[in-house]
Amino acid sequence: MLTQNTIDKLKDLSIVDVVAKYNLSKWQKHGANYTACCPFHAERTPSFAVNEAKNIYKCFGCGAGGNGAIDFVMKVENKSFYEACLHLCSMMHIEPEHEKRELSEQQKKQLTDAQLQEQVLNFVVPIYQKALNQLEDNHPAKEWLKSRGFDDDMLAAMQIGWCDETWRHTCTTLINKNWLQPALEMGVIKKSDNGSFYDGYRSRIIFPIKDRNNRFVGLGGRYIRISTNDSTEIKKYINPKDCAIYNKSVILYGLSVAEKAI
């Protein structure tokens, strides 16, 4: 595992300096932002923007966006948090430091569980985020967010998404990828009384939760009634389940973003 000192160095990197390493087409300064053609989809007219002061990136074409250099590299390179950190160290000539400690068998199991759970979250968050971006402006989920003061920059920075009302938005794909168990442990998938599986965050606005190292550790969900067949007693809000990577007593929503302003 990387030391906290190494992770802090990577978190302090300028997102502009990191994105500039990718030599994106039509990269240039435009007011407070840097703009370029998006690295996440093909385009001729730049719709991708990077704001150094806010430490965020956002594509107004495909909707991809996020916070910080580590997050950007994870997505553009399709890497895990650890892999992205090592890649960044190489790119930015930072010597990675690793913690030296012997793990017990229980700790090794917890580490494996945590890695699988992190993989699930790294997979579903972009799917939910894309789903939200593709909704019409008059969709109930979009209207709820607007009524609470969420603008496009906030949605991108917080990577807010949408799990639709179909019951199997991500469920089938996660099962096919052999991620059923970690998804069940986090509540991303749930099991019905008849033994079938379904999306645990069905018909909800998704609020990804990160730890202080900017890693996904869980999902919060706000129910939005779309189907008239739904029970009127469905909980409005659900929080992540305690699991290998999430402990509600030590994780605070928004801490990874708020720390930069403290």
C-alpha cells in the first residue's frame, strides 16, 4: 500500500499539469478554464474543460467529469486507485513510497474484499453519472436536483448520477462480471424474497461517497418516484452499508472535496 505522504503529493498535483501531459487536441486556455477535445469520446469541437482553481474537469458533450488528477487518470486510463497513483507517480516523476507491514490472514481477506468493492464502485459510478447526464431537463430527477441548487459544475465535481427504475440498470452486468458478492455486501445489488437479484439503488439519484484519499467507498441514494406501481412507503434516502471499505462512524460525505477548502 502507498504511504499517505505519497497519496498527499498526488492529491496536490495541478490537474491542469496532469491533463496537459495527454496532449489533447485543441488544448488551450480559455478564460478561467483550459479547453480541449474530450479524451472520453470522439469530437471535433472542444467541449472538455478543466478548471485548476476548482480542481475539476467536465465534458459538456458526453458528461464525463470529476475531481482531481487521480480521479482523471483512473477514468482516462481505466485503472484502479492504486494503479492510477503509480501511473501518476511515473508521469510526474514522484518516487512512490510503500508501507512496510506484515498482514494477518484476516487483514489479507479484508484487503481482497475492499479491492473488489472498490472495483464495483469504480465501475458503476460512471454508468450512473452518464445516465443522469442523458436525462431530459424536465425529468423528475433533474428537476429535484435543480430545486436543491445543484448546477452542472456541482454535479460534475460530486459525480452525482442516476440509477433508473428498471430494476436491472447495473445488476445483470455486475453479476456477469462475477461481482455479485461485493455488490451485495455494499447494497448495490439486493436479493428479493423469491431469490432474484435487483438494483439496490433503483430509481434513485446517486451520491458517490469518497474517503479522504478520494477513493469511492459507498453510495448514498435519494428516491425519486417514477413508476406509479411503486409503494408509497419506500424510504426517501438510503445510506451505504458498512462493509470492508465503508464505516459510517469514520466517513463523512463530501470530506474529500471539503478538505481542499479547509
